[in-house]
Amino acid sequence: MTDKHVEFFWDVASPYTYLAATQMDALAQRTGAVVQWRPFLLGGVFKATGNQMPAALPAKARYMAVDLQRWAQSYGVGFHFPKIFPMRSVLAQRVVCAAQAAADTPSRLPLALMHAYWVEGCDLAQPDEIARVCEAAALDADALLAAAGQPQAKSQLQVNTAEAVQRGAFGAPTFFVGTRMFWGNDRLPLLEACLNDRLSV
Amino acid sequence: MTDKHVEFFWDVASPYTYLAATQMDALAQRTGAVVQWRPFLLGGVFKATGNQMPAALPAKARYMAVDLQRWAQSYGVGFHFPKIFPMRSVLAQRVVCAAQAAADTPSRLPLALMHAYWVEGCDLAQPDEIARVCEAAALDADALLAAAGQPQAKSQLQVNTAEAVQRGAFGAPTFFVGTRMFWGNDRLPLLEACLNDRLSV
């Protein structure tokens, strides 16, 4: 039997991560899996592995703009490509690390931040915008932003990023079921097959 | 109503193209679509767009080796990563262009060549291996190999490749439904949604 525990490495700045994130609660319900939301820094992953964002290739960027809309349609979720892209996500990711140290609902703040960026187009490089999202999610924005500047939150984000790379990650979203890695929103069906014991590798 | 005509640009040397190819007859049956198999040269697409094969990144290559096995399992098709990879596919693709000029069943020779490479591990850069596959598919191998060396087949392959790039392709497999492009084996569900009039973009 496969251990029904999924580690979900995510960065609010990644569009395919947003799409996958919108599906995780339903996937967890269907499979009985527990999803652990692990913030990391996609820029750090790219730097460590030599990978680059897909939009770096002009033909791929043009295709992606349409492809993302198609996924959003097929999932029935909002999506508007933000004016500010790429966006510096390090502060938002540190805030989530800080919130998790004091944590309650693991998906609430990540999903709220992704919605703010990928549906509403907020610039989450700005502390004020992050504060607004935290408050709307009934979290103490001032405390979280202060904690995000402390070594513990900074270090946690670095540790998560380094660990993901060490385990094989090169992009986002990246999922692990034990040592088995799945990369990409488009691999959710394979992740689900794994959780349902229908894959041997 | 979406025009149920799919142009499928494929290169025998691409593993995700092989996986997608194994699904096309069933997809055509389910949707009522007609699939036009259009050989192109992935190397030429990469050169024209600045893209490179995913396996060029070491971390991605390691993941791909597992990912391909998972797709093959989920499709229930054979798959063994060939010893010879990447493989020079230009002659095989020209032979298919020649066969199409005299054509009958459009998927028979492409599928036979892909099976020879991705299941049996044959080196299709060798004319003898291509000849063996043609003969097993009840085609005149000598005539096809001779025609593959003629300007018509060479030119057809160049034209297909240049047209795909001009229309937006940067990898393989690439599908078009009119002007709507879909890239990758993992986009077959979106291609099918498009054929079933469930996508507006």
C-alpha cells in the first residue's frame, strides 16, 4: 500500500502551481491522502538546477498564455495572467513559512495568496498587498510580516528549497509521495494513480 | 462546432510522441475526429525555435526516465528507453513522407516505426532496420528507401517542419485543430475537450 501522504512544493509565482493548487483539496478527498503544503522558492530551484522558466522561450511563452486559460476553463477556476510577471515571491513565501510555524489550516493562506496573484493580479512583492491577503484570511498580518523577517522563516524557506532540489526537483509544482516525485499540474492524474496503488514506479 | 480534423506533427525520435501516438486511434474513435499524421523533424524545430530536448537538463532527464514508464503503465503500452538516444530520425521521417505520397493507412507505418524504436530498441538511423519495419508492415522497403532519397520526400519533410514552426510549434508531439495548437502527450485531454467543443480557446 502506498503511504497516502503528499508533499506539495509550491511557489505563489508559478502559474501551473496555482492551477494544481486549486485541485489539491478535491484530490485529497478522493484519495484519502493528506497533503503537506511546503513553500519553496522556484527561483532558487532554477538557480540550483540550471533550469529556467518555460516562458523564457518566446514560442513557448505564446503557447503557455493559451494553455493556462484552457486548464483554468477545464478546472472551472479563475485565471488572469498578471501584469507583473515574473514576480518576486520571496516575502510571500517567507510569510507562509512563518504562518506554518504557528499553523492551522495549511491550504488557506497559500490558496488566498495564489488567488490574489493569479485571479486578482495583486503584486505580492509588496508587503501591503500580502498584509491585505493575510487579513482577509483572518490572520495577524503584522505579526506574520514581522516573523517573515526573522531567521527562522528565512531559514525554513531555504531548507525547503534545498531539500526539494536534493530530492530531484527542478520546477514547480513538485509533489512527493515518499521518494516518488511528480512534476507539473499535468501530472496530477499520475499522482492520483500512484495514491490509488495503480503505478509501480 | 469545432472542425474535427487533427493535424498530428510527430517525430519517431521523441518519446512523448510515441506515447501520444499509441492513443490517437482511440481518441479518433471516441471523438469522431480524423487524424492527419504529419511527419516533421524535431531537431529542425529545436534549431528554429531555440528550444532543446528536455533531457538536456540532468535533473529533468532523471525524472523523465521514470515519468515515461508511468505513462506507459497508465496507457498499458510497452516502453523501453532505447540504448541509442538521441537517434538520428531524418531517414525514417523521409521514408514516411515517401510512403504517404503513395499512401494507404496513415498510422500504420508511423506506429510500426515507433514500436520498433520505443519498444524493440531498433536503431532507425540504419536503412536496414527501416527496411525490416517496412517489410513487416507489408510495404515495399526498397521502393520507399529509394523514394526517401529523392527531392520530393526531402522537401516534404522540410515543408512540414517549417510549417509547424511557422504556426507556433516548438516541440513534439504538436497537434493542431485549425489554428489551435496543443503540445505534448499530456495535453491529449485538452485536445479531446477541444474536439468535444468544451474549450473556447
